[in-house]
Amino acid sequence: MTPKQKEKLDQLEDELRVPRGTLPIRGEKDGYVFTEVQGVTVLITSKSYNPRGGYKLPAVRTYSETVTPTSLDAAVRARELFERQSKTSECDTGHFNPVVDTDWRCKGDVKGCPCNSEGMAVRQKRSGVGTGKSAN
């Protein structure tokens, strides 16, 4: 974890109003730190240009990253955003399980999620990484 990522982790904990060191670190992969907010994977990016940016939600299909609300706001609301989305295998983004492992797949045996049969590059794209999206 880089000092910038530690700063972003602290910012997320402050926004959630939980004590520092509360959010678990579930791993690191491809420059991302994996943590969880209310049982939903949140990635902390290695770069961030927006003071309230630098977070990705691989299981969530769509959320605002660069404008109000920012990706920090999305990370705080991760559970709500995940629960509101439909589970359809026809989507190119998101996952059926709120927890995404460092191999960019749903944690556990989740039936129906396309990530089970996709190659690494497609799973990364599904998770919102490796796609050229702004790290804001």
C-alpha cells in the first residue's frame, strides 16, 4: 500500500465515521488495494486527481466517479448501490456477489455471474479496472 492509498483509506474511514484501522485490507493486485465497506469490495486506486476520488466499486455496475457525487460518496454507499442493481448476465460491468477477489472474480461459487467464464482481461474490464477509466 502506497502512502497515497493509506491516505485514501483514512479518508474513507473518516467519511464512514469509523475508527482508523477498522476497514479490512483484503489484498493488493495490479496497483489496487482491496477493502470492504458493509460487505462490498471497494478498491483504492494508486492515483487520484480529485480530492474525493480514488475509489472503485468492482461489483457495482454504475456510479458517479468524477462529479458530485464522487467515487468517495459511492464507496460510502457501496451496499446500497450494489443492492439496487439488477442481476442480469447481459451487462458488461459489475458482479453478482458484492465481494470481488483479487483475481477479479466473485468470491465463492456465484451462479450466473459472467465472471465465472471470462478471461482475466474481460474480468478486469467488468470490475472497472484496466479500462482507461479515470482514477479521478
